[in-house]
Amino acid sequence: MTRPEFYDEGALVGVLTTQPLDRLLDYKAPEGGCMLGAFVEVPLGPRKVLGIVWGPGRGDWDIAKVRSVIRVLDAAPMREEMRTFLLRAAEYTLTPMPAMLRLATRAPGLGDPPSMRKIYRRGEGEPDRATDARRRVMETLAEYGDLSFTLKELSEMAGVTSSVVKGLVKQGVVSEEDAPRDVPFRRLDPSLPGKELTDDQAAGAAMLAEAVRSETYGTTLLRGVTGSGKTEVYLEAVAACLAQGRQALVLLPEIALTAEFLKRVEARFGARPAEWHSGATMTERRRIWRMVGQGGAQLVIGARSALFLPYQNLGLIVVDEEHDTSYKQEDGVLYNARDMAVLRASICGAHVVLASATPSLESWANAEAGKYKRLELTSRFGPAVMPVMGTIDMRAAALPADRWVSPDLQKAVQARIDAGEQAMLFINRRGYAPITLCRACGHQIACDQCDARMVEHRFLKRLMCHQCGETKPMPTTCPSCEAEDRLAPVGPGVERLGEEAALLWPDARIATLSSDMYGSARALKAEIENIAQGGTDIVIGTQLVAKGHNFPNLTLVGVIDADLGLQGSDLRAAERTFQLMRQVAGRAGRADKPGTALLQTYQPEHPVIRAILAGDEEGFWRAEAAQREAAGVPPYGRMAGIILSGPDVAAVFDIANKLARADGPLRQVGAQVYGPAPAPIARVRGRHRVRMLIKADKGVALQGALRKWVKQVQIKGDIRLAIDIDPQSF
Ligand code: ADP
Ligand code: ZN
């Protein structure tokens, strides 16, 4: 008798591969048979590729010609729940299944037998004949400190052949060791005592714990100002989940994944959780992937892609800072991890906690509509109070062109320094100056490949395109008129603000925090630690400091340009600015020290600025909701963005116009097409981008209509089409 989910040797199976094919491929099950969901290696032309046994084969082939699965890989078969999740996520985001599968198989080395693996790390001394290639290997190793790599990883990262690495191993400057066997993570103990909770917090924790114990899907929106104890409360839900023997996942925006946060989790549960993030080495990733699949990891703390790990029995997903835009993946598969968390939980009967001080309008609307439960923590923990908010009218400040700190803000910062406290200056711009202008001819230096200006990064001594990441040396002559020494920086970036601060407060200890100013995540972490311990008087930073860090002695936040996010026509601009300003302001004042937040603005009467000041979140959301509802845009209507791109702008427009004219399938469901028009950034990496927006009523099954629509026009050659469901900007 055969088990229903088992295919005997020779049976025809349909395999989904990560190759860009839009169908399953038929193979014969290998010797010993294979399970439904098994990870397998199959021949494809001359290559061997990774795949999943997805179901029975179609069988409309001459069976004698069908090739066999090469081997079943040493990994637990993909569970049905996961397959359903990938299918539904693909349907929702209109992503081809192979691309979706790639997200779920990011565990490198899935195929290697464990015993064959060697790992490589920094050894002793320096290479005796330092060729360029050898130097690159050493630099790669230096960059990642004491982490280790497989041979393939290291040679690929350094851009050398594996024999270069082997040569360095002979010299002893690179060490070669057997890879550690995949070991389970230390057991976390949910019964350790947590902090003693306030009544408010305890009630919230009890409600979440009960929701988790019900083992049915549900979502709770946990809202509370920064410092109200949201983390303490959701850690109790994690405890309830672990106590049931189920796994929990806490998603954080990448940069909020700090040592401080992990220490808190470790203190609560007595051991470290698994950390899944972009900085993790391949070896770490492999271990986590396997251990999550085998139940050897109870709790994963991770960035958005942790959602695609092969959990055995997931009981809880926390999405912290749920409003954060970095949950939206803008490359490859376009998905919002918050929405995918809800989808995944609804399939496996887990509970979702969306935590934020300033929830997204989407989640707020879902809570209003009764789809999500609401849980509010209304006060900051202990005697701490919300910061006092104020504006500084920059029209009255009348600053010279190369100054950005108003006299009022300067005084306020000075007062904090005098009191032995810390101040933060926030500006949401990386680099030294956003524009490099030629004072002779007016030319602004732009990226060759993108419709974007190059931003001077003085620290790196280069110009950088923030779209494609391309850099070039800072020229001394104008690339347009060749005038000497007439290039001038215009406008402030975080580095330039640091320079101004050094002039204004020559005796203060100033730390400028921007992601590109620290060689490694480790150096940045050390700096953050230093600030937290009071080693700095003034912190100058970008978004990087707005999230997740607790600086107990920081009592003043000055926002250099509160108007920055309000420019442009993006319908989400108000929401974003509101969230960001509230979040930045929330950095001020902790424990027993009240905080102040001062917003420099040229439009203090702007309704968004006024709402931020008033702190009337309900009022702000209601007004925002009413506007969006009137415009029929998300979350009160459905929307998709279509981006067509290609090297030849006329060809791209040609296809876009054809599509726009063939809008029958869209009209059938009452959806409208806006555009085509050049995308907000009209050229990136040499590709011209043309955008259409599709708008429909809330109840419309837009995906089906979109699928039919785009199929009508053949997209050829170099042109690519990307569909973005629920785009971030519209
Ligand atoms: P949030 O996640 O809402 O920003 P946190 O959970 O990080 O808030 O709490 C803010 C600070 O207050 C943290 O340092 C936390 O340890 C502390 N805290 C919150 N609640 C309690 C409590 N009940 N007992 C002790 N410390 C607490
Ligand atoms: Zn560029």
C-alpha cells in the first residue's frame, strides 16, 4: 500500500523548480521513492537544479523519456501549509511560483552532505605574495570580522577562484576547518519570570496569551507610545506560545535588530533566539533554516524574509513597528511582510501581533472595521511622560544659506548639554549634501544611469547615487563646463549637519550616525552602545537612530527639516511624516527625565505639522481616512502599480500604450487605468521606467483581472513588467 503523500520509485512526479518556467516539470521518483514536498535535485538540460516535489506528474509524456530525480536532499519535506502559503502569496502578489520558491529556499548549501562541508575564516599573518586576488580575499575576511564562510561563498564574495583561497590556506593566513554540525539552539525557558507588569500591561499580556492559546488565527493591533512596554507585553505572548511547544517569530525592521533588543529577549528566556538578518553568514542561515524545520529553534527574531523559513508549528508572529516601510520588499518579489505575516498565520492557525506607536492607516482601518482586535497601552512605563512638542518657525530664523540649526534650537541643545543630558538632531538625508552644483554653469552632477542626482559623501570622499548605489570620485572640475573648483555642495545631509554642530558646540562630544559611516554593523553597534552609556552629548542621525534604540539620557530631539517628507504629491506623504515625526520625537525622554521635541518648519500651520504637535492621533487618522476614502485609494480602494522598464524609452512607452488601450479585462471589473507616465524615478540603472496605476473598488478581485490584462500584450526583448500590488506610493 502506498501512502497518499509518497511516490514510489519510478512514479511520475511534478517538480517545481526555482528556474523561471511557468509550469511543473515531470520526473520519475528516484530509487527509494520520495515524499510529497521533498527537496530534490533534478536534471534540467545539462544542469542540476533544486526543486520541490509538488504533486503527481502530468503523465502526457512517453514515460521512457522522462528523466529521474537525481537525489532527494537531506532536508525535511516542505509542509503542505508552506506550499499553500507560497501559492497564496504568489497569487496575491502576482509572482511566478519559481520566484516565490526562491524566497523559501534561501538556505544555501541545502544540497551539500554535512560531512563534506569545510568552513574558512581568517588565519594568522599576512599573505607572502599579496596579489590583487589575494588581497581581495583578505579584505573580505577583514570586513566580516571573525565570521566563517564556505569555499564557494568566500571565493564568490572576493571575486576570486577557489584556488586562490586554497593557496592562502596553505600559507596559513586563511584557516580551513570542518563545518560544525547543525546544532539546535539552546532551549528557551518561557517559565522564567518576566518583568513585573503594570495593570495595563498585565491585562494586555493576558489577552494576547489567551489569543495564542486558542490556537486559532487572529490579529491584534498593539498600539502604545514608545516606551509604554509593548515589547514587554508581546514577549509574554511569546512566552505563552513557547510554553505550548509552538514556535514564535518576531519580525523587526532590519535596523531595529539590535544587540540591546536581543539581550532583552535573552534575559527574558535565558538563552539567545535565532537571529535571521541580512548580515547573517551563510553558515548561520543554514543552521537556522534547518533548525527551524526540525524544531531546534523555538524563537526566530528576524527581518522580513524570516517569514519564509520552514516552521514546523508556528503559533505566533509579532510584527514590531508594523507601519515601517522597510517591510515592503521593493526588489524582485514585491511583498509586504506585514500582510504576508497575516496570510501565513491565517493558514497555520497562528496569532499575529502588529505592534506600533503609530500604526499604518491600513492596520488602523482593519481594527476600526473589527477585523483586528485592538489593544492599547496608553501611558509610558513608570513616571515617564510623552515629550513636549513644539515648532520653530524657520521663516523667522532667517539663517544664512549654509546653516540649518536655528538659534532657538541651538539654545535648547545647549541647555541640555549644560544639564548633563543628551540631545539629538535628526535629518532624514544620508551623505554630506544632496546636490553638487557648478557655480559657473549651474550644472548639477547626476548619475549616468539614473534620473537622480549624485549625493556627495564626504566621509567616503565620493559621490553616490542613492538609486543604484553607483559611486564615483568627487571631481574638482565641472563635468559640464570644465570650470575649476566651482563645484559647491547645496543643502544639508547628515554629515554636513555634523560639521555645523562641531562649529556650534566645539567642546561637545558629537556622534554622527549614518549607515555608510561605519565600516561594519559591529562598529555601528558599538557606537550606539557608547551613546546609550552617555559617552556622547549630541547625536546626529538619519532614520537609523529613529528606530528601536533606547537612549535613557536623551531628552531633546531637534528635527532639522520637518517639511522634508511633505513635499511631492504622494498620497501617503502625510501618514509617513506623521509616523516618522512621532517616532523620532518618541526618542526624547525616558525613565524619569521628561523630553522635548522641536520641529523646524517653514509651514508651522500645515495640518500635518499641527496634528503632530497636537498628538491627536485618532483625529489625524480620521482625517486621513476620510481623505483616502473620498479618493477611493487604499485602504478604502484597491490599487496596483505597473512598472514597465527597458533601455529604450520609446519601446517601453509603446508597450505601455498598447496595454493601456487593451484595458477590457480591467473595465469588466470596474477598474481604471491611470497613465502611462514616466515613473517617479524615470530611469534607474540605465532602464527607463514607465508607470501605470490601476484603481478599483475595495471588493474587486483585482489580481484575476490584472492577470488577464497583462497576458494580452506580448512583452518582448529587453522590456520587463513588474506588478506592485498595494504600492507604497501613489
Ligand atoms: P515599547 O516597546 O512600547 O517602546 P518597551 O517594552 O521597550 O516599550 O519598554 C520601554 C522601557 O521600559 C524598557 O526599557 C522596558 O524594559 C521598560 N519597562 C516597560 N515595562 C516595564 C515593566 N513593567 N517593568 C520594568 N520595566 C519596564
Ligand atoms: Zn544611479
